Amino acid sequence: MTTPRSPEDPTVSTTNPDLQACELECAETKTIVQTLRNYRGLEEQLRRETRARRKAEAAAVLRAAAFTQSAQAQEAALAALTCEVAELRSACARQVRRLSEQRGRIEGYERERGSIS
């Protein structure tokens, strides 16, 4: 709030009391208008900063979601690979058993042939 101008102020007319009161009121009104403009400027700045902060927060949330989705996709891929490795181990174990059986048969044939000749 502004202080009213004193009668000693050279911008205030001292000849007419009504004019003096009007000039004081006009000065106060100008100060109030300027204060309102300042507040509006601050409000607009606050809105811009709030929008920027919200955009930054939204971007961070999106990055986190993408990271989470990426991590979930990696976990799913790891689970699929783990299953595939288990299947391959099982297939290898079956193949080793078959080869072992074949080796046993071959060794048995060789023994029989050696005893026949």
C-alpha cells in the first residue's frame, strides 16, 4: 500500500483541495494497478514454471515406465532363455544316453565278432 502524498509534494496541487484529493487517489490507483500487474506477471511466471515442472515430471514417469517395461521384457526374455536352456540340457542328456546305448551295442557287436572269428 502506498503512503498518500504530502501537501509538500510538488506534484500535488495545493490550490484546490478536491484536485489534491483526486491526485492522491490517482497516485494510489496507479500504484495498485502496477502492483496488480506485478502479481499477474508473477502468476504467469508461476504457471510457466509449474507447466515446465509437470512436463519434466511426466517425462520422468515415461522414462521410468519405459525402463520398467524394458526390465520386464528383459525378465521375460531371461525366463524364455532359461526354459530353452533347460530344454537343451534335457535334449543333450537324451542324446548322451542314446550315444552311450549305441556305444554299448557297438562294443557288444565287436565282442561277438571277435569271438566268432
